[in-house]
Amino acid sequence: MMNQKGFTLIELVLVIIILGILAAFIVPRFMSLDKEARIAVVQALDGSVRAASNMVHALAIAQGQTGATGTVNLGGTVTTATVYSYPKAAKVDFGKILQVPDIDSFGFTVTEGTGNLTFTKNGASTPATCSVVYTQTTDMNVPPSVTLATGGC
């Protein structure tokens, strides 16, 4: 009797064919994960901006800062500017609120406009449509708007 060790050629070919079939179905699923990850990060930032705005609003009311301008103490020596008890649309203020020491280096390009702050996701295929835009309020009875765009992530 002969002791046979190893695999036959047919067995090896079958394993390669099976791996090829599996790869044909699995690889396309992983191809779009980077886009899905960017969308998830932008959606998470949208939620953080909304939560931060509401948190500052509650603190401003509690601290009596409901006028056209004011400041809210976030704890210790950290203060942020407010407009009608909501956060002012400024990079410095949102950096403090979101607890991001360097707001320009956390994966987003942050642009200040007149009364708005735009967070654009770095690495997006169409950056203008992969962003969160915070527009500060101009009236005591109207909350700020937060606009989410994920079409070009």
C-alpha cells in the first residue's frame, strides 16, 4: 500500500473555483464601505451639532442668557458665545462645545459664513453635498437650523 500525502490537482482546482465564486459575491459588498463610513460620520456629526445646540440652549436659559448676545459657562473656565440663547455660528465656540481642541483637524473642513458654520467631510467625492450646515438663529422664537447633506459622500 502507498501512503498518499497532499492534495490532488482536482481538489486544488475545486478550492480555487469555490474561493473565486465567494470573492465575486463578497468583494463588491466591501467596495462601498468607505462611502457608508463617511455617511455615518456625517450623520453622527449632525446629531452632535443638534445635541450641542440644545444643550447650550438649556444652559443659556438656566443662566439667564436669552438676549441677542450672551455667553454661557460650559463648566470651569470654558465659555461660549450665544445668540438668542443658542450657540453662535463660530468655529471657536463649536470647538469648545463639541470638545474638539483643534476643530480644523478632526476630519472635516470647517468654514464660517455670515451666521452659519459648514462642516464638510474630508475625502468626500462631492464635498459640497457631504456636509452639515449650522445656521444660527436670528430671532428669539426660532431655533437654529441644522442641515444634513449626504448625497456626495
